[in-house]
Amino acid sequence: MDILLALIPAFTWGTLLLLSSYFGGKPHHQLIGMTIGALIFALGVFFIKAPELTPVIWVAGALSGVLWSVGQYNQFSSVTYLGVSRTVPISTGMQLFATTAFGVFAFGEWKTTTAVILGIIAIACILIGVIFTVKNDKSSEGNGEQHIRKGLGTLLVSTIGYVGYVIVIRWYNIDGWAVLLPQAIGMFAGAVVFTWKHKPYTRYAFRNIFTGVWWGIGNLGLLISLPRIGVATSFSLSQTGIILSTLGGIYLLGEKKSKRQMAYVIIGCVLIVVGGVMIGLTKE
């Protein structure tokens, strides 16, 4: 059951950039609309569950939300340079490496020798899979190198925000139901800071409200699974939705790939699935 909870964000987040691309708008429209949707979702959950909110939950939750807004805004921005089918695999690889290392070394996850061996092999599979999904064939190498560099720099900042968003909640061991509202408020506050110069409140922002609700469903699954199976396992499983984003970017958004690149993508996706399954097996 805990593993299934961690797989909810794999589906919802795996389709998130596809939805935001479909609804349209620039990164500031997408971010503000998404955070409004996440806030609506969090308010609904709050009134249904009525969790107790302590000062620690308010502060840590809000900080987590602000860090998330850093991650999400920069991920939206990187799509401009790299496209969905390339942005998501690279972003996933960066996040997996950072969060897994933090979970293992800071929180002492993967306590047995078997878990460590499986975990290392799993992360290797996922990272190699990521490399395959972004690999160019010789005919396309050298094209858009400046865009790639900008995209990678943007994703590095995005990774810092995303990793912080997860680690803060795990560090204080906050209940997933309780943190939703403070976190959503922090997300919205961060989004306002990032977008206020752009006058983002247009029809594109309102279209993207649904992506916020969709994200909130996945976020709840992750937050509930974090204290149960740990950062390394829950976050790694949540990122296997990369397959949906990568293939969706190609087939639904029309991002072009050569036959050789498609072969790389398929190999990469298989490796990522294998790695995700092995990560799940590290749970004692």
C-alpha cells in the first residue's frame, strides 16, 4: 500500500508538464495558475481532515512551499530551452541523485547491505536511463548548444528548490495531511514573487488551475509515503513518471526524434522502470 501511495505522483506528475503545455501560457502563467489550484486543493483537504497545525508545521510547510516554487518555476522555464521530452529526464536525474544521497546519508535509509546494493544498482539504472532518454544521434549533435547550456543551468536551480521542498518536510517529520495548507500558502507566495512583474492573471493562468489540483493529488501521495518508506524510496518511485512525460512530449506534443533517438528513449524508459522497481525493493 505504501508503495502504491508513492506511485500516485509518478502518474500525476508524469503528466503535469504535458497538461501545462496543453493549457498554454508562459512559465509565469503556468506557475501562478498551478499554485492557485494547489491552494484550492489544500483548503478542501484542510476542511475535510481538520488537522492540527503547530507553529513548526506552519513555518516548515511554508518554507517547503517557497522552495517548491523555485523548483517549479525554473522547470517550466527550462522547457523553453529543452522541450518536455528532454527537460523531465534531466530534471529527474538531478533530483534522484540529490534526494537519494540525502535520504541515505542524512536519514540513514537503506540500513541493510541488501538495501544498499539494490539501491545503488537501481539509481545507476535510473541515471543511465536518463542519459539514454536525452542522448542525441550524430545528425543532431551541436544544434542548440547554447539553449542546452541555459536549460541545464535553469534545471540546476530547479533541482535545489525541489530537493529542499522534500527534505524540509522529512527533516521535521511532518504529517502529510497537516502540511498541505501551509505548504500551498508558501507555494502561492513564492509564485507571486516570481510572477508579479509579468501580470500573470490571464486566461492561461486560470486554465492551469487544474494542473495545481492534479499536482496536489500527487503531492499528498508523496507526503504520506515519505515517513513510511523514506525519502530515497518514495521520491525515487514518484519520479518514474518520467516515462509518461518523455513519451508524451514526443507523441502528444510533437517533439521530433529520429529513429535512433527513439531507440535511445525506449531503452532509457525500460531502465528507469527497472530502477524504480528495484528502489521499491529496498524497503525493509
